[in-house]
Amino acid sequence: MSRLKRATQMDSLAGFRAEKKEQAVPSGLLKAARKSGQLNLSDRGLTEVPQEVYRLNVDPPEDAKLNVSFGASDRWWEQTDLTKLLLSSNQLTHLSDDIRLLPALITLDLHDNKLSSLPSALGELQELQQLRLSNNQLRSLPVELCSLKKLSSLTLQQNLQESLPEELGQLQNLTQLDLSNNHLKILPSSLGCLTCLQKLNLSNNQLSSLPDSLARLCNVKLLDCSKNQLTDVPASLSEMSALEQLYLRHNKLRLLPKLLAPALKELYVGNNHIEQLQAEQLACLTAISLLELRDNKIKILPEQITLLSTLTRLDVTNNDITTLPASVSLLPNLKVLLLEGNPLRGIRRDLLTKGTNELLTYLRGRIKEDPERTDGGPTAMTLPSQARVNVHSIKTLKLLEYSEKQAAHVPDELFDAAAGQSVTTVNFSKNQLTCTPPRLQEFLSSLSDINLAFNRLSCCSDLCKFLQLVHIDLRNNQLSDLPSDMKNLTKLSSVILSYNRTLTPPQNTTTSQIQVHTTGHRSMTWGCVSPNVELVSTFCHRPAAFF
């Protein structure tokens, strides 16, 4: 048999049959998508989205065109609108404007492609709630995208974004926004309009500051600003009332941020340039349970660490700490204490490897064995309820307190216990003092707040030497005037003078320098005092009442 005859027998209808074109997406997959409303084309090596995907809900399927006996069970015209389209892990370089032909989309996943731009037609997908764009090559976002009122999750990490449109603030239903691993140097102030946000990831960018508008994000529970160029954190973040987790690792912070965020439970500030922990910053962390300070330059772990009564985990790995205060063992909830990589002295190396419980037990033993005085007085860490002199408050809070004793003088043992300490607050109220205690001058350089209320003081000129004073409480004494040298107290912001004798302005102060306000109590400001000082005084023509 000739070769020509064999070929004719093999396919006698070859000249009449149209060559069938191979589909990029299997017809079975498209058929299933019409029923379920979901289409998964992830990891298929696609360089573009096939046209039949865009037109899935527009054109009839090929089977309906070719098969005249199309079964009633496959009623394609009763199809479900496509609501979920997964195109991740392909080689897509662009997205067509035909994406508008899928207006019912709720989820669109384009992560891990090669997209360098997005079509403005995305703004027509008004049902869209989740848009995943991570791991692409996007440098900007179309403004139209910001009109997606129902969008709740936008992931843009691992792109080339250098800026964001100010219109981003229009996405007011966003609960999750991930902008990490981009090239952002500044954030739009409109970010504060995203009041439904619960998670905001700004890590791995080039941010040198954070906008104050972030304070309006009252529902954010997690804020990640790690791996940026931050040198400080705005105090306005304290207004983020729901903030529980704050990540500030790998920045350029030199101080622990002073944040009064009431719900903050976890603070991560590892890998910064922090050298010192200050009492006022620690005192703000009222609900903290985890504090990470690893890989900084901290030399001293202060006694004020005991203010963190809710702390369960403290990580100070790889710092410059040489001594560990025994007061750490008084933290009632501390379960994990990490100290590796510090040049600690006085603690055996093997003790550090035995775990937190063994270490805390050892430190508690040191408290009992380390008397503060050789006469058998209270130990250095005696609890407040156990001692006449509250050494714990002196060392931890820098507070010198001797109030409600009805005493004519303050005992020397109180000042002896505070020797060498930078006391900032003194409370000698409700006693019978007729003059300021002379030994107060031992704290000339540190004292900022003094309470001498409810005593018998007739003169307060000695206080003019305390140039660091910010607040003075002299209510219910026997003062009749204020010393002219009070003008030297340039940091003073308030003086309380209620219920004293008839107060007159200091000498050389003219009437024009006096401003009187009546709001229940009289309030006056004298020319001898800084204009920022508020003086509250109720004038009495009788001796003040004492309690």
C-alpha cells in the first residue's frame, strides 16, 4: 500500500476539520468556577491572565457552542458570579483593564508575580474586600484603588513603593494594612483616617519619623515599625488606646519611648542604641507583660524596674550590664529573665544557666543577707510595710516621704537613708513644721516636686534655692507673702497657696503685674514668678486650719 493511500485512510476528514486550539485554562476548571464562584490559577506559569478568565461571566462556554445536545444539568446561564480569583505565584507582568468584567470579586490574590503597575479599572471592583499584592515590583498605586469602600485587607509588602497616595485615607474599612519591605521614607498624614485598622505593619522601610496622625488609630492592636531609621517615637502614640503590641526593633532609638498607652502589653525595642532606662519611661508601662531590650547598650538595670508589676518576661540579652539589682526578684509575675551576653559581676556563670527560677531565688536570698545599716536596721530592699524609713520608695521612686506624723521636725535617719540618691519628690505634708528642714538642701540639684501642705510655715524663702522645682504645694500654712527670689525658679509651673494668711505681692511688684481670677478660689500671678506659673490662693484673714 502506498504511503499516500495509508495517509488517506488514517484521516480522510483532515481537510474538513478545524484545528482545535489548546486552552490556557482547562475548560473543566472554568466550568467548576461558574458553579462555585471561585477560580484558583496559582502557580501555573502564566505570563498574562487568559481572556476567558476575564470573560468568564460574560461569554457562554465553548461546550455550549460546539455541543448541540448541551445537557439541561449544565445550565451555564445560571452560573455564579466569580467572587474569588487566585493568580499568585505566576509570571504576570501586567493586569488588563478587562478586570472590570469581574465586578463581583471579593478576593483578588496577585501576590508573587512581576507586576510593575496596576490598572485604574481596579477601582471599579466595588465589592472587593481582600487585595493581595505582595512580592511584586509595584512603585505606586493608582488613585482609583483608594475608592474601594469595602476593602478590609490590603497587603503590599515586598514591593518598590517609595510613596503612598494621600487618598489612602479613604479606605476607611481597612482592618489590616501591610506596607512592610518597601522603600517608604514618609507616610501620608491621611493614614490616621483609617480608624478601623487593627494591624499596621510598617517594618523594613526607610522611615525616619512617624506622623502624629497615627494617634487617631484607636483600634490598632499591633503596630510594627521595626527596621526603619526612627530616632524617637511621638508621644502622641499614647492616644492609641487599643495598642497591645509595639515593635520598634532595629531602629536608632537612644531612649525607651515614653508611652502611656493603657493597653500596651508587649514592647520590642531590641537592636537600638539605648544606653539608659529612665524612671519616667518605665513608670508609663502600667500594663506591660513583655519587655524586650536585647542588643542595646544598657549599662544599668535601675531599681525602678520594680515598677513593672505586670511584667512576665524581661529580655536584656547582649547589653553592658555589670550588676543586677536584687530588687528584680520582687517583680511578682516575672517568669522569664534573659541575661546572656552581659558582663555581669557577682553572679556565678552556672547560676545564669539554671533558669529564671533559680536566679530569682538567689536574688531574694541576697535581699535578706544585705543589710543596709550595720546596726541591724532594714535591709536595702525592705518592703514599704516593713520599715519606718521607706527605702524602697527612695531608691525606686526617688521619693522621700514623711507625712501625717504631726511631727515638729523630720528625723535625720530619713535623710541618711536617702544619702547619695537623686531624690526628685518630697512629701512632708500634715506635720507641725515651722520651717523647711535644713537637710533638704542635700537635694538641691534633683528636687522637682515638694509638698509642705498642712504645716505651720510662716516663711518659704529657703525654697528659692531649689532651681529644679516644678511644683510646690504650700496650702494650709501661715504664709503672708512670697519671697522676691522666687523669680529664680525658672522651671516652676505651679504653686498651691490655698488657705494661708492674707497674701500680699512681693516687694517691688506693681499692681499692674498682678492678675486676679475668681473661680471658686482666687488665682493670681505675680511679677516675681515666671509667667508660666499658676498660683492658686484662697485668702483667709484667720490662721489656716490644720488636720
